[in-house]
Amino acid sequence: MNYLTQIHEAARFLKNLCPDPVENLIILGTGLGKLGDQIDINLEIDYSDIPHFPISTVETHSGKLLIGTLAGKPVIAMRGRFHYYEGYSMQQLTFPVRVLKHLGVKRMFVSNASGGLNPDQAVGDVMILTDHINLLPDNPLRGENPPEFGPRFPDMSDAYSSRLVEMALQIARENGFNIHTGVYAAVSGPNLETPAEYRFIRIIGADAVGMSTVPEVIVARQSNMEVFGISAITDLGVPGKIHKITLDDVVAAAAKAEPILSKILLELIKRV
């Protein structure tokens, strides 16, 4: 069965459960799933029940699709995402974005945990993404490009909506939040970076580095979705501030950032 047929089968399955269009998609990253608790859930679906859907293998990703309302707006939330390091192809890990486009999604709000490279950042800070650098070894658009996917060569000059970035900064100002903006670099993982790799990624222009987000953003932009991205800074790759960390450290730091991140996403969805 080809990829396009799999997308259509998964979309039909979800449309039978949720026939009304939903314009807002939220992808909840590592340790950042509590925003899902604020959703008035109408339907909760295990990824394993959706035809052809990948399955989350990372312990901090529960693997559930939530459909309901947040701030009075219909939303779909992915509680858990997929990563290249799990062994999935780029087409597999972006499969949900392709499928959910068929449910009427027009905007994607994506969060992640990342390593801070900017000396002004501290663990537990929040960074709004304004751009990205793709250091992953493959691209989700490689291969066949059916017309319904969008243009073969999508423009990425406004990958992260400047409109939504400015709205988020206004929300931060209104709430007295100290928020960073910057460039996110995506690497394959799953190992963390060496000090030399941190220096290299900083030199080429990144403010934070992580192992997700960029493939979904590329596919979302090809699909003409408006995108907003936000990172919790969970560790530092700044010279003199690099320490050994564990997954527990990452989760704890993400939890520290979560209230600010959730407030910004909640208010953004309320205002779009």
C-alpha cells in the first residue's frame, strides 16, 4: 500500500470519529504534555488505534491524539511525537501532519525541549522559534510529491509565522515573561552533542538545538499551514556551562518552563 493511500485511510478513520473540521493542531513535546490537561476532551485516541500511525517509543511521549476544545477553540493535540532516532523514516514521522491536514488543520503549534546555545539563556527558559537550520540527514519531501501535498519546492522564508511570533511576544509582555527568540537547529540524536558540536552549531547561527520539530514544520509549510514553534531550554551547550545530564534532568527543566509555555500557547489559540 502506498503512502498516499495510507494517509487517506487514516484520515477517513479520524473523520468518521470527528466529522467537523478542526483548524488548530498542537504537538506537545518532552515534558510539556500538561497543556493537554487543559483541553476539554471530546475524544482521546491511542496512536495504535489509528491506521498506519507510528507508535511513540520514547517514555515521555504517551502516544495519544486528543480532540476537543481549548480556550473555546476546537483543537487536535498530539500528546507525544515521533523522532528520526526512533528508526522512523521522515515520511513516517510526518505522517500525522499529512493526515491531520485532511481534518481541516490550518495552524500548527509545536513545542519541544532543546539545548540552549545562546549565553543569555538559562535552564528553564523559553524560546520562541523565528527560524531553523535543518541538520537532519534526510528531508520529508524527498520522493514522490502528489499534487495534494503542495508545491514540490515550498518557500521557507516565513517558516515560523511572523504574525504569531509577534502575538506571542505581546502575550509575554502582558504577563511579564522574559522570553527569548531565536533559531532552532535540528540534529538526528539520540546522543547529546559534544562540546565541539555545540560550538559548531552555535557558529552556524543557532540559538538552540534539538532532535525534532523541523520535519513537521517543513511538511506543515508545504501544506500551507501557519506555524508557531516554542522551545523549553532544558540544558546548556554554552562553553563553561556544559554538564552531564539525564532524561530526568530534561523532564524537570521542561516542567519548570511549562507554565510559561502553556500560558503563551493558550492565549495564542484564544486570539487566532
